[in-house]
Amino acid sequence: MTEKKRMTLGGSLETAMNGQYQLDVKAVFKEGWSLTQLTKWRMVQAILLVFCIFLIASMVLVQIAQFHGLDVTSSGVQMVSQLMLTLISAPLMTGLIMMGVNHAIGGISKPSHLFHFLPKTLVLALAAMLVGILVQLGLLLILPGLYFIVACSFVMPLIVEKGLPPLRAIYVSIRVVTHKWKEFILLHLVFLGLFLLVALTFGVALIWVAPLYYNVTGILYRDIFGVTVTTYEADPSGATESIFHA
């Protein structure tokens, strides 16, 4: 007979909300780089798969609009296209983030894990649109919009891993990030520099930078919010196997 136990690795939602967590930017990048050496090619495959799906979806939407004689540059067509692309991309981008979370807790990810969150497409797309609206409003004053981009980093994993509704996830993510806003700004400035390096290398550095970004996000989520895993212990031998559901 097999006994099932649940445990949480890393932080917790309660301590995160109170700002009772540590954020060592240097240590996070060091661990993220180590993880990236092990998971780089799986992440690159998954990222390329997302890019291809997004590109194909964009081309199909243009073809559909042209087939019906619609102006693809009109505001109505653009709005519908953006909505459809959000529905397609939201669960896939969440899959990339959760692959990073999975790596952070010792799990092994595959590109097929991108599709684990398709059943949550509607709620994830709603969250993506709400975050988009918040960022666009904030960009009217520039700095608030840039800050919301940083502060909403954990919205998607909070929805799929903690089961929070979109508005609650947005509130929690912003509140938790605000406790250590200086460290988060520094971390994202480092990534801004790395993505500038990607441009200077004509995209070659993306092979390292993109997986590093998702792995670092996974480490941060683990350390700040904690990740619940399930372990299965077989009674006869006492052997324990951990199953990660991220």
C-alpha cells in the first residue's frame, strides 16, 4: 500500500504577504545559472515551440481576416486578433514559467508540459488581459507601468499553483514584490542588460538568457511563496518518491 503525503518546499503565502522573505539577487542568479546548465536545451525547445505556435496562429488570423475581406489594420480586427492570441499564449507562457518552478524544486520538465494548463485557458487569459490593462494605464505615467510589469511577475503561477482568482493573484503579486521592490528592480535591470546582450549577439545569447529568466523566476517563486509537492511512500520498503506537479 502506498501512503501519500503533501509538503511545501520554500516559503509560504502567509510569510510572503508579510514581507518575511529574503531576496539575495546574487545567490538567485548563481542558482539560476546552475539550473540553466542542466535544463537549457529543454527550455530552448519549449520556447521555440511557443514562438512557432504564436507565429502560426498570427498568420492564420491574418489569412482568416483577408478571406472575409476585412482590413487587418482596423481597430476591430486588431482587437479580436489580440484577444485570440492572448487565449493561445496565456496557458503556454504560464507553462514556461511553471517549467522554471519545476526545475527549482528538482523536477524534470519536458516541452510537452507547456500544454498542462490548457484547461485553465480562460482564467489565465483573463488574468493576462487584466495585467495588460493595468500596465497600459500605468504607462500613461511611464514609471508606474514599468513597475507593474515587474510587480505582476508571479500572477500566473499564483493562479495555477495556489489556485488564486485573477484579481487576488494580481493583488498578492504586487503586494509581495513591493516589500522588496529595490531588489526586484535590480534583478530586472540585470535582465534588461542581458536582453540587450541578446540584441548585440543577434539573438545567439537568447539560448542562455531566456532559460535563465524562467529558472530565476521559478527560484524566486519557490523561495517566496513555496511550492506544494506530493510524496508517495511505499510501506514495505519505506522508499519515498517525490512527485512534482508544477
